[in-house]
Amino acid sequence: GRPGLATAPDPDPKAVGAAGGRPGLAMSPGTDKVDLETVRTGDEVAPAAPSVRRAARELGVDIYQVKGSGPAGRISEEDVKAYVRETLQRLSSDVALRGGQAPSRPLPDFAQWGPIRREPLSRVREVTAESMTYAWATPMVTQFDKADITDLEEFRKRANAKAKPEAKLTMTAILLKVCAVALRAFPQFNSSLDLGRSELIYKDTIHIGVAADTPRGLLVPVIRDVDQKGIERLAVELNEAAAKARDRKLTPDEMAGGSFTISNLGGIGGTNFTPIVYSPQVAILGVSRAEQTPVWNGSGFGPRLMMPLSLTYDHRVIDGADAARFLRWICEGIAQPIQLLMKG
């Protein structure tokens, strides 16, 4: 869960309003009413153990909105999870019925405050909006960490001094290989959730999407079988995919079938961000700009080039502890590439 949520005190029943909960979970799209029957009557305390309350907080659920199945309406952890499943299924169905469109509110007449102009959305922007709206129904959490890329960056510069232009290594190409090895070690991050059949689908192939910023908007070409290719080959394919994205030559097939995504904004700037998971994937790695940072080495502080990483994941599939281990594994793999090669 998010830091602080797991230890936060239970809310004062008087302070939780009639609607209760978080709009993303407890509210139906476009309405002001709670989805499910509340167990709350007056100022009574919802009957649930502390561990169940903690689980509800980590999932962003108002415990007063969950109907208990136990004796005297006692709420179990399974009741909380069932509430989340039912609400998310309802939200997803509502979005799907609208063709991915979120319920809209009437807009004010902006012209009353000054001149305006209207432009139709590009098809890429329209598809992105629909995809992000649908994805927002997923309960997502973001884990942050930093990777020491000092040695790796020196290696990359030396390698690029001898490499052909089309095979020059970028940090994204290196991350493709690191993430491929990590996905083999943590297969739940290379899966998809089938709620209709209550199953988790594990994928034997590792196809990783790479978000590309283009004049048309965000495009995500997919690099296939990343685990079976060397870094130089990945660099070539990544450069080819980026060129196709810029030249509007990517086909739908070249943007389909990804099981994990990398979004690298380090070339632009920023210290951290929270990328949104591309459904039906369950995780995405965000990369921000590296900067020199004083790091304690056991006897003193020394300058190290540290790269911020942001891992957003589907909390229905992945627990916070596993996400922290996965991201730390990636950070250590980047900092110690020889050990990574031995693991791979």
C-alpha cells in the first residue's frame, strides 16, 4: 500500500459522510450514490478485525461500505476483496459500455472569460484518452527507488564510442534487458488478470513496450522476445521502433501484445512520476533524469549518478512487498551488471 495508509487510524464514523469511501471505488461513475449496500447504521462501528481494517485501508476501501458475510455481519478480508472485485467489474463494464468514455459533466462557456479555440483530438490522443480512462478503474500503487548507474554509464559511453550509429546503447535498451531478467525472476509481473474466470494468466514470452513521445502523441511500440536478445540487438530494434514511431510507420501489430512497459522521461527531466499501467498488463516502469548525489560508501560520502525509478503496479495482482523486491532487484542489477549477467 501507500506509505502511511497501513498505520493510519480508523476514520471517525462521524467524519466519513454519507457517500463515504473514495470516489474511484465506492462511487458509481456519473452518480453521487454509493454502489453497494452499507453496513453502517448511525455511528456504529463496522464489525471487523484490525487486520481486516488494515487490508481495507491498503486497498483504498471505506470499511463502512463493505457488507460482512460473517456472524452478526462481521467483515472478513475476503469480504473486502469481494467488494473491490465487484466494484471494479462494475466500473470496467460502465467504461466499456461507453466505448472507453468517462462520464462527462457539462462544461462552462469558457468564452465568457476570453477568446478560445477548439481543435479536434487526433486519433492517437483519442485512443490514449480512452485507454487511460479504462485503466484508471484498476487499483494502482507506485513504488519509488533509485539505481546507482555510475559504472554502467561509464561503460555505456565507452561502448558507444566504438558502436555503429544504429547500435548505440541507450539506457532504455539496457533497461529492456534488465527488466527481461527481472520478469523471469518475478513472473507475476509478466501476467494478466482474468477476473471473469478468477485466474491469473502467466506468459512464457517477454514482450516489453517502450513509450515513445511523438508529434502525434504517445505511442508504445513493443519489442518482442527481449529475454532472447543481446543488448546490442535490442538497441538496434529500439532505434528502429523509435524511427517508425516518429515517421508514423508503426502498425497496430507492432504496438500489441506487450506484457510490461517502460516509460523513460529522463531525457526531458523530472525527479519522479507515477506512470499508469496499460491494461491488461499489471506493471509499468517509469524512469526519470539521473543526477549526481552524495552517497555514503562506508567511510565517507562520494558522488554517484543516481537514477530515479517509479514502478506502478496492479494491487489486485501484486503486493507492496513484492513490488519493492522487484524494483530493488532492478536497481541492484543496474548497479552490478556482472551479477545481472550471471543471474540471466
